[in-house]
Amino acid sequence: MTKTVDPEMAKKLRERLETELIPKLQNQKIRTRTAVAVNVIALVDRQIGKGEEQLEGEWEKLRQVTHDQPKALKLVEDLRAAIYKYDDEIRTKSREAEADEAAMRQAANGVIRGAIMAKLKALQEIDREEDARVAAEDLEDKALPKGEEPSDK
């Protein structure tokens, strides 16, 4: 069974994430990553879900947002290349097999969206664990008298 995505609902969800959730995120890395994920999902909805072309300008905006973060920039570039390749494959396979391109796009869009959200969640959990570890180390450092080293018990 293929899930369909209501474009109006997706637009409202994106707007809500951008106006309510993202500004409240405290960690800059998580905030940036979430904003990029929201924009990638929107591009996937348009390019894979609807078959829109000529989205290079939007991809360039994402590259500009992440230009000072090498890992994020590489991720955006890799995602762009994968989305363009997948879009070409859908067009070719639907022509060759005389398949329903719209149905193929809807199915692919759902899979890609789920994968992006799962990756985002996993990365955010890693960041939270790292932040908690750093905070615990800071507390430990502040609790020790000057010049004392923590004991390894």
C-alpha cells in the first residue's frame, strides 16, 4: 500500500517546523541540521514526489546555509546528487516499463522522507549524548579544587 502525502498538509507542517520548532532548539548544530532536513524534505517532495525540475537554485541556497560546516555541506551535496540520480532513474524506468510514474514517485518520496527523518533523529540523539557528556565533564571540572586531578575510581 502506497501512502500519499497531502501537499497542503506537508506545507503546513514545514511552516510549523520553521516557525515554532526550529527557533526553540537550543543547540546550533541541531537547529541547523533540522532546518536543512526540513528544506531537503521539501525539495524531495517537489523533485521526487512531483517530478519538478530546475531546482538547482534551492539546492544552492542549502549549500550556502551549510558552506561553513564541511560535514553538512558534503551531506547536502551527496543528497543532491542522489536525488538527481534517483529522479533520472524514475523517469527512465517509467518510460521503459510504461509504469505509472506518479505512483513510483509517491512511493519513492515516502521512503526517502522516512530515511531522512530517521537519520536526523539518530544524529540528534548522538548530539544530545555528546552535549550531556560535555556538560558532565564541565560540572566535574568545576567541582574539583584548583590543581586537583579527577580520581579514576
